[in-house]
Amino acid sequence: MRALISVSNKAGIAEFTARLKEVGIEILATEGTARYLEERGIKVRRLSELTGLKETHQLKTLHPAIYEAIFSGEIGIVVVNLYPFEKELCLENIDIGGVTLLRAAAKNYRRCLVVSRPEQYDEVIENLKNVTEEFRLRLACEAFK
């Protein structure tokens, strides 16, 4: 199984990722998240290896290969939290890829766990061995919020 990780709020992500790797989950990460994890000794694969595209600020996660992997179940965990929206934020910087990832994973909740907040990390680890449909659905509903 693979997990796709792209987070703005990095609180707890290194520990969470290390725990995912301990149970044999391969990690794919966007550039900034990958750098952060690697600086903490956690080996990951760049998401660009899946897409074949060089990542840019505008184009990180909007690629059909990513969504095919989510809907096929190849990517079984999507971990995304969005940067805080501020009125002063330039419209060019509004995140559409992160929202799209969250919604795709939530829509496919039977095959993909969607993790949208750092507060969920411990509970996800605790449930990895026996993931119920109820747990999956709850995470999906939280992601839509």
C-alpha cells in the first residue's frame, strides 16, 4: 500500500510517517513535504516519480496518474491538510490540488483512508490493522468539512 502525503501543517507528520513506514506503507510526498521528512531521516518517494512531471507551485497534485492510483486503491491513504486561508491571500495561491486530493480520497473512502488533520494521526495508526467502514466513512466526512 502507498500513502500520499502533502501537508502545510507539519505538526506530527514525521512521527506519523515513520509509523506508517514501520508497517510497510510506501510514502509518496510532494516536494516540500518530502524535503521536511527527509531532513528528519525518513526516506520517501517524490510524487513527481509517479506523475513524471516536475513539480511547480501551481502544479503539484493535479495529474490523472494520481487520481487513477487513488481510485484503484493503489494509494490507500491520502494525508493532506490545507494551508490556512486568509483574506489577504493572493488568488493565484489558492490551493485547488489539496482540496481535490481530499475530495477524491473521501469519495473513494472504501478503498482510501483520508487524513485531513494532524489530530487524526494517532487514531489512524491505532486502526490500521482493522479499518472498519464506519471509521473510513467518519474520516471521509471530516475531510469534506
